[in-house]
Amino acid sequence: MVYLFDRSLEGLLTSVFEWFERRPGKVTLMPDVGHQPDAFMAFLTIQTSREKADRVLKGLLKRLDRAWLRKLYCCYLSETPEAFNHIFQFCCYVFKNHVGAEKNYGDPHVLAISKYAKSVEREKHRMEAFIRFKETKDRVFYCSIDPDFNVLPLISKHFKDRYGDQQWLIYDHRRRYGLYYNLKTVEEINMDFNNKLSSGSAVSFMDPKEVFYSTLWKDYFKSTNIISRKNTKLHTKHVPKRYWRYLTEKES
């Protein structure tokens, strides 16, 4: 049987509640968007319920420590159908077994969640390391990103603590939402930039001195670079090419 849910975290937790209420046997959880019906497979569309999701969450809070709750959340932020199903199966497994079952890495869902969480955490750290802001004409520091996973919820605290004295906006143009810090709080915003602006190629909305600062930084980077010690293989290992678009010194 297939359970279809709306890709929300509440919907996923509601699916766990519905499984224990119905006990239908083996179930695979899939997002409802893009699902192709199978004539030989029964399916149920899960109606998201805040109340049911909260009951499942309270149960998880009693059985799992904070580290494992974060792993589940990171796995969810990977946004892949396989990860959603692993979370569903893992939650059912945890509730069906004794406390401490999450330590059994022989279980495929325990192992899968750990791997997904590790990949998302790696992407989070790279975003924190490689994001470069540019000041706009209205004194807001802006950066457009395109991460593999939905890491904005994970990097919010880092940038609030590090850049607490300036307004900034980090926009994920693949998912079409961003984080805006107004010197007091971080707010989630939804915007629909055109392709030219979201790609970061437009300079009309940037502060004129950004070009000067960019040139200074490129000159400094070039002057400190030792050509004879250039090791491209090692460099790309620590700074993969897909992150170069965020770095000022890599701009042509």
C-alpha cells in the first residue's frame, strides 16, 4: 500500500499516526505531487492533521534525544522521496520497539537517515563558509544561493549571530523563498525574482562601492596566491566547483 502526503513535516507525522491507527501492513510513503497511480497498488491520501502530528511528535520527544531529532529534521530537509519514506519507516520502527532502537545501525532506515543527515549538515556548513554578501543600494546585504538541500532553516542562527549589526537577505532561488534579518528578528519571506536577478548577474540594484570592494578583494587574493604551489585537485576537494559562483575571487 502507498500513503500519499503533502510533503509537509506535519503531513509526514500524520502518516505515522494513520499507520498505527489502521495497521494496514507494509506501507510506502510518497509525496502526492507527481505520483503515478499503479493499478496493482492501493493508495491512501493522508489528510494532514496538526493534532495527530503533535501526538506523534510528543512520542518522538520521549523516545529520541536532541541529536536524533535533528537527524530526522535534516533528513526531511533533503527533500527527496526516498528520505521521506525512510523517516516514516524509522518512526514506525522506533514506536514498535524498545527505547534505544535508534542505535541499531543494522536497520536500513536508521542507517539511511544518518547518511542523509550527514549530507545535509555538510551542505549547511559549506553554505555558512562560502556565502558572500553584496550590499544593495538600500543598505541590505544580499546573497542568492542554490543549495542541493533546503538548508535555510539550519543556517539562520549562524548568520544572525555573525552579522547581527546589519540587515541581510539570503534568497534560495530554487525554492523561491529567503531569510530576511531586520536587525531584530529573522523572517521567512517569499519572493519571485526574475531569472536575471536571481542568478546574481544584475548589478543595477547593488551599491556602487561594491564594484570597488570586489576589485580590491580580487587583487588581494591574486597577490597572496603562490602560482608555483597551485594544487587544483586539492583546492576543488575543499572548495567544490559548484560553490565557486558564491566566491568573489572566482568571478571573471
